Amino acid sequence: MKDEIKGKADELKGKLTGDKSEEWKGKAEQEADKMRRNARDIRDDVKDKAGEMSDEERARDREAETVREKRSW
């Protein structure tokens, strides 16, 4: 979020001074910050999903053990 604010300030500074390179630099900083936040969100979602999968696997293992215990022949 800090880079997005800094980028917005640089963009505004570029607009006020008429410096296109400063304006584009600010826009690039904002987009880079958005991409980093999206990547972080995706990483967190993958971690959460991996945790859920292991919980599901544990539940399946418990079910399998129950089935094995019932068969006593």
C-alpha cells in the first residue's frame, strides 16, 4: 500500500509539473504494488487450499481405518 501511495504522489507531481516520465513512473509504481498484493493473495489462497487438502486427506484416512477395523475376517 505504501508504494501505491508513493506512486500516486509521483503521478500527481508529474501531472502538476508537466513531467510525463515522472507521471508514468508513478503509474508504474502503483501497478507494481497492485501486482505484489495480488501475488500475495494468490500465495495465501494456495496455502489455505493446501491446508484444507491435508485436512480432507486426514478425514479419508480416518474413514479407511474405520472400514479396516470393521472387517475382522
